[in-house]
Amino acid sequence: MRVVNDAAEGDPLRNAWRYLTLVQFDLDQLRAVVEVVRLGSFSAAARNLNLSQPAISFQVRELEQRLGLLLVERIGKRAYATPAGAELIEHAHRIDRDVDDAMDAMRRRRDGGLSRVRIGTGSIILAYLLPPLLRALRRKHPRIEIVVTTGTSDGISAQVAQNTIDIGLVVLPIADRSLTVTILRE
């Protein structure tokens, strides 16, 4: 028996979440598919990933079931990617690079090697006042990543309030009184 909350049934966000939950897969399943196809064999993929052959078969089968698609074709003793499998493998390579990048970034943060400062400012300040400040900051803190965006004073103030940037260099006055203002130049 299925109990349905009528109000939630039409909720597109809840329905999207249900769909994503149904097709969710993990990186181990992706690696299994990639290795099976790369090596052409479930047994070779199992050896390469230090798993049993039944574990690799289960991961591939589970992913195929979740997606509702055949990803790996078994022809004789060889395994080949189906068109859907080949497309997924392309995505898997990008996902693997993104995961590596994310792990590298977290490692640098953990080791104190990288910090990001997001600065928002107007185009006049960016053109005339900010370059010497950025050069000095870069000399003093070479491992800091500096991201600069431009906009209006009100827009920059709103971004600081929303925490999408860390520092706003704007022309006064600003409308948002919840922000702390430090006058740098009069």
C-alpha cells in the first residue's frame, strides 16, 4: 500500500528529488564500468580494483538497473561499452577529474596552502585603486587565490550580505545598514 500526500505529489522539487534518488549511483560503480570496458573483462577489472569478480558484476548490474540501460555488452569473453555505456564513461572521466580537483583543493586547504578571497567592486575602483592593492596582497600572500567581480555599489553590498563575496569596495553611501563599513579613502 502506498500513502500519497496529495500536496507533495505535485511538488516539482520533491518529484525531482525522488527521481534523483532512483538514479543515484556512486563512484565505485562508475569505476567498475570504466575498468570493465577499459580492460575488456570483469575478471581483469576485479583484479585491478582489488575486488572479487562477483562484486564487479554486482556494481555494473546495479548501475544498469538504476539507470534502466544496458551499459556493458558481453560478447564471448570480452566486455564492450554500449552506446549508453560509452557516453557514461565520457562523463565518468570528467567526474573523476572533478573529484581529483576537489580532493586537491581540500588537501591544499588542510595543509594551509590555499585560501580564496572574493572581492567585489565598481569598475572605477577596479581600474584605478585596486591594482596596486592586489599587487601588494599578491606579494605578501602569494598562495591566496583572489577573485574579483564588478558591479554597482548596491549590487556589491547585496553580494556581501548574501556571502557570495567576502569584501566589497564601493562608493558610499550604501543602503544596507547591516554591513560594517570601513572608509578607506575620502
